[in-house]
Amino acid sequence: MRQLAFRKGQVVHRHGDACVGLIFVRKGRLAFSILSEEGREITLFRTDKRGTCILSAACVLQTLEFQSQVTAEITAEVSILPAAVLAQLMNENRDVERMVYKQAVAQYSGVLRTMQQIVFLSLEKRLANFLQDECTRRKSASFSATHEQIARCIGSSREVVTRMLNQFASREIVALGRGTVTVLDPDALGDMLL
């Protein structure tokens, strides 16, 4: 297993690069994104400490093929099980193969959930949902995130997210700081999702 470190914003793996294998996050957070031909990026899911990014091993699974990249959302340390080793383990042990496919289905379900929100929910609801999820995930009403990062997670542009966050701030639902968001009224966010 290889041990690697990545700076915030550094690309860990890009579709078309040599098959990397299974990524285990030891520290930090990775974002799995897709890119449009125009350069627009949408984060489909994120993987925190002790999580895995099975879709980075899509070449081993052979049925998953799409334009994507994995980026260090914050400084990250990872362990990588090379694709050849993973393929050998899957061929020799059906339990490993089942575990890999089960993890792939779970991450693919997260991808579908993200796509469903982008297609069917209004921007206000997507932003409210993102803010709720971040507070829950981080166990804090306040968290660090740039407007650009939020835009990638909800499938919008930075300018639109800035405008919507400012509207939320004027209604005292959130307070904005430099690179931080604090949820002041979680009930108002919940009401938006009804």
C-alpha cells in the first residue's frame, strides 16, 4: 500500500490517468467530482477520514466509466491499494469482491442522490439541504467553506451561491464570515425543505 499526502485543492486522481486503485482516507477529506466540457465542476460526494473512495478504482470494476476527478478538499493523507492488487484480491476472495461492489453501490447511490437534488430541487432547497448536512456532518453550527466549494457541491455558480447566502444572512438564517458560514436558524432551513 502506498502512503501519499495532498495539499488542499490538489488533484489526487483524474479520469484518464493510470488506474490508481482503492483510496483510503487517513486524514483530511477528498471530493469526487465530474467536469463538464466547459470546465464546470460538480462535487458528487465527499469522503472523510476513515472513508474510502471506491470509484477511484473504477477501472478494476470495469463497468463504471465516466469523466471524473478526486481532489483533496482539505489537506489529506491517503493510503492507496494499487489496482492490480485489488483486482487480484477480488479474483481470489469473493468476500472482498462483494465488499468492493457493496461500497461501489453505496457511493453510486450518493452520486444519484446528488444528481436528483440538482435536477429536481430549487437552488434554495439545495442550499438549505447542504447547510443542514454540513452542520450535522461536522457536529457544529459553524463551518469553513468557500462560496466556490458550496457551489460545486450544490451544482451552481459561486455568484449565485453568494447572492443566495446573502439573502439567507439578511433573513438572519445564517451569518457569514471570511470563508465561514454559521447557521443561526436551523428551523428556518428545515421549513425551506418542506
